[in-house]
Amino acid sequence: MMNQAVGEPGVLLSFEGIDGSGKSTQARLLADRLEAAGYETLLVREPGGTALSEHVRALLLENTDPSLEIDPVAEVLLFSAARAQLVAERIRPALAEGQVVIADRFFDSTTVYQAAGRELSVEWVRALNMQATRGLAPARTYFIDLPLEEAQARRAAHAADRMETSGTAFFERVRQAYLALTQEEERICQIDGAQPLEAIHETIWADVQSFLPTAPRASSAPSP
Ligand code: Z5A
């Protein structure tokens, strides 16, 4: 049915979308509901989630020093370095323990932002993605889709980070690449991000329930 983290008892789920689409909100809602239902859950964001990956995040996003330019190839290697550390240090161990890992962005972000957005070779970026995760792919990916203008309006409240200053044409390439990737990859489930957040959450919850094994804590609970 879908890609699995081969050999791992846990399940890796990822959330994708342009910034402002609502994916972080949905990732959090799902993590909370899974915890309440008895699943051991780990929620991570990308880039970030380990000491090294947070340092790399600061370089990639919070860097406002105009003399510190980041070349597109250097950029993709930095995102990949942050992910490699996160997978090795936190995601793999959590999957080995049987946890449900929810990643707020994973390698599809690199495919669309760096290959499509920065116009790097998609074959090279995909190969790099596999190296960085040592072959780990999400079992299911929720792509929350929203037109650019609506996403921009939602995120207007906060100051733009380095990636967010990349311009409208860049973000159109990113959104179109997400739409194309969704056609290619069976594991990606596209959801209309313009719906109320509760409706989006219920769609995701119904889907997750269709393939997750019974919660360990729920199944080991004594019968009343
Ligand atoms: N990036 C990359 O280039 N390559 C990579 O490999 C990786 C990342 C991993 C990370 O930024 C940046 O790095 C990102 C991609 C790039 N850059 N860009 N541009 P980040 O981690 O700081 O943030 P983000 O992931 O891009 O987005 P975000 O700030 O977390 O926003 P979001 O997840 O898309 O949305 P949200 O925070 O859930 O919601 C935004 C607002 O909308 C908020 O006020 C919500 O309350 C509201 N909202 C949410 N859902 C709804 C609905 N359904 N209706 C109405 N309002 C809603």
C-alpha cells in the first residue's frame, strides 16, 4: 500500500506544504490525538530537532547577514545534513521502539524547495535525500495544499525568514512541484488546506486509523 520504514516496528508520517498552509497545526493536532489514543509519539520539525540540526536551522533560516550568502548546492547539503542527524539521532531510535514519528517536513521539502525552487537536478537531489536518510521514507505523507496568496496572507503576521524572501516565482515552482509529486507518489495524500482545520484533522485521523496498528497502550489496558 505504501512505503514503510523497512525493518522498523514504528511508523513514520510526514507533513508537507508551502509555509502558511497549516501543516504544523495539523502535525500537532495529530500528535496530540495519537498520544491521547495511547500511541507513543514523537513530533519533530525540519530543519531542526537535534542540537546540530538546530544550529544548521539557524544558519539556513535566521541568517540575515547579507555577507553570508548560501549557494543553492550548499543550501541543499545543509538541509540534508540537518536531516541526516535527525534521522540517526532521534527518528531511527524512536521507530526502533515502535513509536509513531510525525515529521513536520521531510525529504519531499528538499525535492520541491531545492530541486524545483532553486532549480537543481531533481535526480541528484532525490539521490541525496536517500543518502541523508539512509533509505528511510515516510509510510504516509499529508500534503496540505493552499494557493500561494492564501498561504502568504496567513503568514503575514510574522517577519519573513531567509527562505521566505525567495520571491513569488520560487514559491509557485514549489507549489507546482508538490502537486506533481503527489501524482507520482502513492504515499502522498493531498488535502485541501482551505477547509476548516477541524475538517482537515478528521480527514487525516480517518486515514491514519485505516493503517496504523492498534495502540500499544490501548491494547495492554486491563478490560473494565
Ligand atoms: N525547507 C527547505 O527549503 N528545504 C527543506 O529540505 C526543508 C525546509 C526541510 C522551514 O520553515 C523553511 O525551510 C521553509 C521550507 C524550507 N521555508 N519556506 N519558505 P519553518 O519551519 O519556519 O516554517 P514552515 O514549515 O515553512 O511553515 P510554518 O511556519 O510551520 O507554517 P505552516 O506549518 O505551513 O502553517 P501553520 O503554522 O500550521 O499555520 C499558519 C497559520 O494559519 C497559523 O496562524 C494557523 O493558526 C493558521 N491556520 C492553520 N490551519 C488553518 C486553517 N485550516 N484555516 C485557517 N487558518 C489556519
